[in-house]
Amino acid sequence: MAVSLSVIVPVWNQAAYLEHCVESILGQEVEDLQLVLVDDGSTDGSGEICDCYAAKDRRVTVIHKPNGGILSARKSGLSAAKGELLAFVDADDWLETGYFPHLTAFMQSNPQVDVAAGSMKRVYADGSCRPIFPRAEEKLMGREEALGEMFRQRHFGWHLAGKVYRRSLFEGWQPDECIASGEDLHGNYLLLSGARQVICLPGSAYCYRENPAGVTKRTTMELDLTPVYEYMLANLWVQERNVLDLLLESYLYDLVRQYREMFFTDSVAYKEKLLDYAGRMEKLAGKITEPVLFAKGQLEFYRQKPEALQACYEEARLAMLQTARAAFASGLPVYLYGAGIAAKCYLLLLSGEGMICSGCVVSDGQVSPPAFQGARVFHLSEIGREAVFLLALNGRYVPQVTEALAQAGHKDVFHHDEPQIFAGLAVG
């Protein structure tokens, strides 16, 4: 049969979610759809589920192969795909009704557009969800602007899943299989190099399941993107200086993310790696001409020599410990207020010191995961009066949160701010 869209789904031990995923794809009203299920050596019955769908729906093609990882599975799927348009979906995710018809119709009407991306949302285990790339209107971009938005993580993310690509982009597409983390970032970097235009469209969403066992869901420590950033810098097709700066800043932030987590996990065990990362950060920060993701003062902070940077982090660690010990000395349940960068640092630090907080707290009405870094997440109204709060927030939010806690009857509040260390990307 003639195929307009081929959807490739790598499958590895996702029996619990696979049917939901497949049904959401087969339910898309796309004429001449092909679904390619690649069973990548599953041992939980996922392969049998794939075969059942192939037996009852002629649109489904199944490939069984030994386990080789997500890139290997995607390449196998590409070899069987027949469509002029191609898309990837992860086996534990799903699509809202109308997701692919909206994207494919736009691309069929606009032949100069080579990549289309829709809305995405993160769905937690309790059913709550949060938009990843909320879109109020469509945004048409050239390849370099799209690349910049990918580094900025605004409008266009680096996930391969959920986007629709023209088949021609995959001619000669050979991602380096030695890159074990950041396959999607690497893959999109190569694909965008041949794209003419990219469209981001509002509408139905790709639903990204927050599933720790998923093939593309990894912890910060596991997701070391250094090799893929080094590859991009060594194989640069970017011409615009502002996009190059965004690449350098994105790489710098990834190193900061890794450095921060290693330091607060065990600064002694990771001593050599911390020095290596600090040296890389110093060089990168020195190359950025017009920062967008980092405030200029924050950029100066990471231009320090590795030993000076480590001393700053050690000073912060000791101050945070002092603040935490004061909070725990009360004998009351201690809650971290916040579920972001600062809270993650505190949880790592407290765990290493044998101090266990009662959970993380966010404001009422805020959408949040049911758990964060293994700690349960509560809304403020769920916490009784007999509690102590350790504020794990950017300093600019402290007056507002302190006032909200006082109005709720909570007076025992502790806070120590480290703005340079806790700062995130200035994405807007």
C-alpha cells in the first residue's frame, strides 16, 4: 500500500504501556498510515503484543531483533518504513487525538517545511500533567533559528519523538553509535543541518509519560551529554554567532548541571571529574560573547579557575549544612519548600548526612509530580501547623513564600540562598 506517514516505535519491555501507545497511534486519522513496531529484545511479553497487533491490523509492521538500544531500534525501523513522512514515538508515551493529522496536513500543504513539531506535555503517575512546550500560536523558523530554540529549550525541544520529518532528511543520516547519551540531541542536530524550514504548531499534544523505567528517561548523573556537545562543536554547521553562543551556553549549562549533582552527591569520590568539568566550564564561559541563557554575573562565576570554583561550592555546602542542622534541631518534621534545582541539591546533601526530610512542598494549585527525587511532594494546605520549613528556592521568591507560610500559620522557616549555584537557565 502507498504510505503517507510511517511511525516508528522502539519497544523494549514496555508491556504495561504498549497497548495504550499503539491504540493512540492507530486511532490517528491519517490516511495510509504505517506503524513500525521494533521489538528490541523484550522479555516481558512486549514482542507478543506487537505480533497481535500485526495479525489484526495490516497497517502494523513488526521487527524482532536482539537488544541493541534505542538508536539501533530506530535505524531498524527506518529500514522498514515506507512513508514520505516519518515520526518516532516512545513505547510508554501516547498521542492525543488529532496530533499527527494536524502536523502532516501542514507539511503536505507546505512542501518547504521539513520538520513539524506539536505541543508536548509531561504526564505524572497520578494523572496530573504539565506542558513542556505550550504553544499559543504557530512559529515558522529556518534551520539555524530552530537549532537555537532547541539549545534554548524553548518552542522546539531536542526529542526525536513526536516530531514529523521528511524522509529526505534521513538520506545519509548516520548518528555516531558511540554516543551513549543524548541520542535525540545528536540525531536532531544532524537532521536540522539539511532542513529548510521548521514549524511548531499548537493543538493536540504528545504525552510524555514520566516513567523512570522508560528507555529515554535517565537520571541527571546517567545523562552525560559531554560527548554529543563535543561532537557538535567539532562538526559545526552553524554560521550565526548568536546560535553558536546558544550552543556554547547549552553545553555550559549541562556541565553545570552535572557538576552540581556530583558535588552534592560526593565531592570526594568525584574529585577528578569535578576538576575536569570545572576546567571545561572555565573555557566555555570565556568563549561566550553575548549570553542569553546565563546572566552575565553568573557567567563570570563559572570563569573561575577550577580550584576557586570548588572552594565556592564547598563554602556553600557548609552554609547549607549549617542551615539544615538548625532546622532539624527543632525536633519537628522538616519539609523542603520547593521542587527544583535547590531542592535537588538539598536532598542530595541531606541524604549524605543522614538527615531525612518529610517531603517537598509546593504552593497550592501548582502542578507537580507526586514525588521528587524520591521525596513525596505535598501542597502547602496538606501540611499541619507542627512543621519546620527549609526554603529551597531562588532568593527572589523568599519574601513571597515566607509571607504565604506566615499566613498559613507557619513561623519556623529557615533559608540560605546560593544564587550562583542554584540558578537555572534564563529561558523565557
